[in-house]
Amino acid sequence: MKFVHSLARPGTRVTGVTTMNYELTVKRLQLLMETVPELKRVGVVVDEGMRDACTQETDHAYRAAKQLGVTMVVGVDRPELLEAGFRKLLDAKVQAVMSTLLSTRNNLEQEYAQAALKYKLPSMFEQEIGARAGGLLSYGPDFGDIFRRAGIYAGRVLKGANPAEMPMEEPRQFRFVLNLKTAREIALTIPPAVRLRADEVIA
């Protein structure tokens, strides 16, 4: 679904700050490939309650995987079947997992991070809460900055500005978090170049 005609001139009632979903999906997958030697198969677990709403996110994952020469395996998750879903990904020979942002559950990142840790799978998240909850990596926009800027947009609209004529902005700040404790627990050696690029290293 296309919500705006262009970033420079939305032409609709939608404006604000984007999260660069596709570009950052590619970047997250690239970082995962740099971290996990000979990575060829990556799993993505999609919350069944958001399956219809996640079509764009899964499409981004498939496109990014094709661009980088990686096979993407998508599994459907329900809260009571989370571990079974991860076991199916293991049966499918995935070597790492990525999360989708959309979910019906507030503690999704923690659930996925702990399941990935249990099954010794390197994991990548969009929000750094995933890395703090036991995931291996997170890379994404600084959501605090995005929310502040979105608030400015909301204020302008409330004062009468026309969203159709307000150029959309892209993220300005990004955060790459590496959890070395998790790396040790899953017996993964982190390449020095990856560690040096991290904005934060959790030891």
C-alpha cells in the first residue's frame, strides 16, 4: 500500500518521519551476515495476530534476502507456539533469526530474544530493547528522536498546516547495539570490525 506520492510532497493526509523500513532491513541483514560466518538461511517469525498487517515487513525481508543472496524462512507465531515455531526454524536449518516490529504483544522482543538464546541462534532486532533482553544485535533508527520530531509535526498540523504539503523526513540518527554476553552464551566470536562499529557493547 502506498500512503504518500513522494517524501518531498506527500499529497495525502499522511506525513511525519519515516523509519526507512526496506533500507534498514537490508542493513540489518548485512550486519547479521558480517557477524555470522557463511550465513545462508535466516528465519523471521511473524506474529499470527498481525500476519495481514505484516505483509510489507515480510516483503521487505524477502526482497532484502534476495538482494543479498540469503534464503529467508518465515514462520508464523502464536504466543503458545513460540518455542515450537523456533524449533521449526531450526528444522529448516536457519542459522540466525530476525524479528518483525509489528506485534500484538508488548514483550515480543524479550520473548524472541530469550527463545533465540535458548536455541543458540544469533538474533537481530530493530529496537535496541531486543539486544538488551538477550538478543545478539539490534540496529535501527533512534526512536526517541523520531518521536520528538513526530511531535513537532503534530504541533504544526494542529496549528493548521496541511500534511499533504509537509515533506516527510527520514531518520537522522541510528543505533547499533551488540550484546557480547549473548555472543559468549551462544559460542559466537564477534569479528573485530563489527564490534568497533557498535554504538554500544553490552558486556
